[in-house]
Amino acid sequence: MSPSKAPLWLALLALLTCPLPVLAQDYPEKNIRLVVAYATGPSYTLALLLAEKLRESLGQSVVPDFRAGAGGNIASELVAKAPSDGHTLLLTSVTIAISPSLFPKLGYDTFRDFAPITLLTTMPNVMVVHPSVPAKNLAELVKLAKAHPGKLNFGSGGVGTSSQLGSELFKTLNKYGKIVRGIGLKPQ
């Protein structure tokens, strides 16, 4: 190669190593499936509102698909196994971060299979009792639970949900483990 052509070849080589622009694909190309980990309550309402707003914004149908059960793990596994083309979204809760520490054999890997998009809401856990329960505050409820071991029950969203873990923490902090039982939960 002649010395006069060397700069031309170097320039051509440099040009070939530069990334070429890629034309953006249209998104979404088809309906979006919004898999919802909980079928009732605030999650149901949120899913319907979110689907409508996304439809308006993206110009494509967004179809809520309610797949409740196993503390959100059924929906999470379904989405993890879907094609990663952005047309299957997951609406879930903090349980997606809790489940790996509670369930050794999940059908998904939270950190590998999902990419967070946004935080939509925050939902506090609250403790309520039926009006017939003779406890009007938390101290009275603890006193009642200790006075009647095994007679009080609590309900939650299932194993691994923040309401169940919060209830277990409450039991532990008040040192009355077996005094209050979770409804529908296997004994530990």
C-alpha cells in the first residue's frame, strides 16, 4: 500500500468500527398484557386505571390479566417466562423482593428476569379489628391476645406478603408467638 493511501484506509477502518444508527422500532406493535399479581382490592382498581392511561398514552390496547395466588409468585413466573419484548408487563407489590428470601425454588429470578419501570403507589399496612372486639387501641389488643391465647386470628394476603410478614413481626415483638394465629397459613 502506498503511503499516500494509508490515511484513506485508516479513515475507512475507523468508519467501519463506529456504531451505525439503528432505526427505532415502533412500540408497542401489538396489545400489551398487564399481568396483575392480585385480583382484588387496590390492585384491581389500579390495574384498570393503569391499563386505561397506558392505552391513551401508547395508542394500543392494554389488557389486565389477573393471576392471583402464591403471594404474587404465579404472576411473576408467568411474566418471567413470557417473551422479553415489552408486551407483557407485571403489576406486583413488594412481595417480588421478599419472595426470594422465603421460597428457595421460585420459577424466576427477581434480579435477572425483571427490569423495574416505576413505582406506582405505596400502600401502608394497617391493623383493624371488628367493632365487637373489646379492644379500642393497640395496647388493649395485645392485652386481650395474651389473656386469651389461641383465640385471636389474623388474616393477610398470604405467605410472604407484607401484611403477613408485618403480622408475624408484630407477634414476635410482643412475645406472643402462638397466641395469635394466621388464617389460612400453614403452621410454622
